[in-house]
Amino acid sequence: MAKLRGVTVGTGYFSKFHYDGWSRIPEVEIAAVCNRSLEKGRSVASEWGIKRVYADFAEMLDREKPDFVDIITPPETHLEYCRIAADRKVEIICQKALAPTKTEARELVAYVEKAGVRVSVHENFRFQPWHREIKRLLDADAIGELHTFNFRMRMGDGWQPDAYLERQPYFRTMPQLLIFETGVHFIDTFRYLAGDVSRVYAQLRKLNRDIRGEDCGFVAFEFKGGPVGYYDANRYNESNCKEPRYTFGDFLVEGRKGCIRLYGDGRMTVQKLGGTEQEHAYHPSRNGFAGDCAHAAQKHFIQSILAGVPSETDGPAYLRNLDVQEAIYRSAETRVPVDVT
């Protein structure tokens, strides 16, 4: 079978995980890279064995005629790039945030849908191996009906005077940070595990006075099926785990027959009611980013193309995350619970 022909745009910090992921998907060939800096583009292309480099996005699509494009650029560029790709009937996988605002994200999804092209958001946290395993255990009734979960995140990369400057300096000036940039991953993961969100209550704060957006928060979720969940997070205080960016925190998932615990090192346990905590054997990867979830998300996108079905994180599905995100900020501002519409 012929390989799917892909191209990319963007060579920033996180792009290395994308390129690594594509290099390990046998059904894919990345034919070209686009980047504003040809020098940087050539460097990335050389590293990953990609043959051609462009500075103009439309020219790359016209010349290469790819099956899909991976957009790995800042949110403010996504609408333009997605329009250009959709006009040429090129399938799209796009880094989050999908757009700077929900209004623009809706415009993007509508435009791509009207063109008859798929857009999948590179939302990779739900593809982390521990979250896939927790979902499998829930579906297998390992702990009974889910009723409560609690995720506690402490990143420790946001208290320093030069916080974020080395890796992602734009974090310092974002008007919304914790929920917009990081929390949205957990909104999507929680929806994957527990279903659609009906109501939220949030308290958000800024601990690092040198940044613009919030870096600390507590969010309570109510789900339509009955469970409740809690996201207790800040990027300021430190974890006691060697690799806080592996699982991003500790997860307690409780059902009517027992609970599942995820630890920061990826270890997972199951404890039945009346029993003791037991190690649960599974095999999370140490490749790539956070359990190799970028590779898994990209592989899922390719499989959805080959099967002719929507991806789990297609545009319409991802817009529901933004409805929850918007409700969280509204709740934090008004100090009252907010229904998700």
C-alpha cells in the first residue's frame, strides 16, 4: 500500500515530538517542511531526513500535493493555514490551541467542514498510555461505576524569575495560561473518561507576579452521567516526582467497587473495596513526550484517515472542550458555578 504523503509547517519547541512521531509511523512519508526561517527549516529537515523545505505555505501545498498537513505553529496562524489547506482538499492535523478565541475556532471548524476536509486537533493527553489504560479498566468494570476523580498537578516550572523563558517564553505574556494552555488537556481527558461536562465551578489565581495569566487554580466538574471531578493544579509549586512532565500529576479515580491510582512515575494501582492496593501491570512508554502520546495521537489520526472515520479529537468534538474552558473562566470571574452550554 502506498504511504500517505504528509507535509508540516512549524519548527518550534514541541515540533520535535511531532517529527519523531511521524518518523515511526510506517504508513506515512513526510515530504516537506515549511518554516518562516529557511535556515531553521533546513536544519529540521536534515535531522529527520525530509527532502524539501519551503518558506511559503501555499506554495508547498501546491507543489507537493500532500494527503495531509501537520500544523505546528502558534494559534493565531491556524485559521489562515487551515483555510489554505481546506481550499486544496488537504486533510489537517493542527496543534492546540485551535485558535486564540472560541469564536475563531468555530469559524475555522465551519470553514474546513464546508470544504469537506477533516481537521483533527493534536490533543495528545487523552492518548497518554495511563489514561488509555484507566479508560480500559473503567470499561471493564474493574472498579464499578465511576463516581469521583481527582487530578493533582504541580509543575514547578513557573516560580523562577526566568520562568518559561528557556522552553516556551510566550507563556509569560499569555492573558490566560493555566486553563487555556494546560488545563484544556485535562478538560479533554476528563471528557474522554467521564463523558460530557454539565457544570463547572472554578477559582483561578496568579502566583508568579511577573507573568500575565493565571498559573494556579481549582476546578470542580459535574458530568452529565453523574460523576464529579476535581482538577487541583498550579505551575508554581514543585512536584516530588523526578519527571513532573511525565504524567503531569497524580490521579485518583474512584468507583463503587474500588479505586485506581496513577502516580507521577507512571505506576498504577487498583484497590478493591475491602482489599489492599495492588500494582497494576501495564507498559507505558518512555519514548517521546509523556508516554509517547504525540506519536499515539498522530497514529490515531492516520488510522482515522485510512478507515474513513472521524478522529476522537476532530474539530466538532474539540469545540466542546472550548465550551467547558469558557465556562471555567466565567465561573472564576463570577465566583459561582456555571452551566456548560
